[in-house]
Amino acid sequence: SGRKGKDTIAGSKYNSLFNKIYNGCGDSVTNGTQAGFDALTSDSLSYGYYITERNNGTFINNGIDGSTMQDIAGRNGFAAANGRYTQLDIDSEFITILFGINDAANGTLGAINDTDPAASFYGAFNTVLPYLLNKHNIAKIGLITPYGATAGHRQAVKDMGKKWGVAVLDLYDENEPLVFGRESGSIINGPTVTAWKALYLADGTHPNALGNRYISSIIEA
């Protein structure tokens, strides 16, 4: 956004994010749906907005509501032929990919060696990642597991990170906030989780502005 907030991190040789271009790819969670907008810039208050605001950077919001990673008809598939993955700003210095919730509801998981982006979730990643690693070979690319979807889709993201040598942030693992997915079987008492959900989620799924600010620090780190 370029607008400095009260928690802006000063630029220095130790801040690798300062003044950088961050391209966030995903669905409605990345888009910041239900998060509201910044009054000065009209930017969605997504996690990417908060990351770049703190670091005087530029966020390119490549999140689309209802979008999938797999090339599925009517779903704005990220891996569609000549799709969004082929059109990312060449100057992007950081790229993250967060898909899975809509894929789980509308697509096919597939197997790790699939290569058809229209056939499966795995096939979409095996199409997108080699392309990005070749075209954007200077950018730092990271995958983020969805805090929703299925265990299979979350594992697929981790499998793809390992296969292609790309860093993975697991938003469902034991080190991440319970309110973003791992409530089932938790030792944390129910009323606490209910309160956290009311505080950080706008509709039980999408983070509100405070929720996006919360997860932005995890993604940033």
C-alpha cells in the first residue's frame, strides 16, 4: 500500500521485505473477503495488505472468491491454460500460493505424479510450480496449506513443497492458532475457542480485519 502504519518496520539491510513486491495467490481468504477496506487506499484488509503495510511494500492481490488451484470450469482455476499463474507480475519478489478449500468442495485430489491441471489438485501444482520456478527464478515462492479443506489436500500442499523444493507454511499444524482450523479434539475449552472465533473470523470461515492482521504476522515470519 505504501502507507505507513503505526507498526511499520523501518527499512534496513536486515529487513528482506522492505519495499518489496508481494504477490499473494489464492481464493477468498487471500482476497480478504469479509475483512473490510482501508479508508485511504480502498485496499482489502487482507493478510497481504498488512504484511506490505508494515514493510512499505506493494501487495498484488491475486485472490479471487471461489477460486481453485485445479482448472475447474467456472471456478477461476489458478492453473487454467494461460491462466493467472502465467500472468503474475514479473517484478514480484515474493509469491505465496494458498488454495484448497474450494478444491476440496469442487475438484479431485489425485496423486503426486499427476500432470494434468484440469484432472486434479496435484496435477495443478505440478503444472504451476515448475513454470513459476523457471519464470520467476529470483522470487521467493512459498506454499501455504489451507486451514480448511481436507487432510488430503493439506498433505498435497506439503508434498508439492517437498517435491519442488519450495517452502511450506502449514496453517493447520500444532504451531498455528487453533481458531484457524484445529479445534476438533483440542484440549482448549469450548468457550475459549468460541470467543476466539467471534474475535478473528467474520463468518466462521473468513478472517475479519483483526484475523487477517493476526495471521499476517505468521505468514510474514
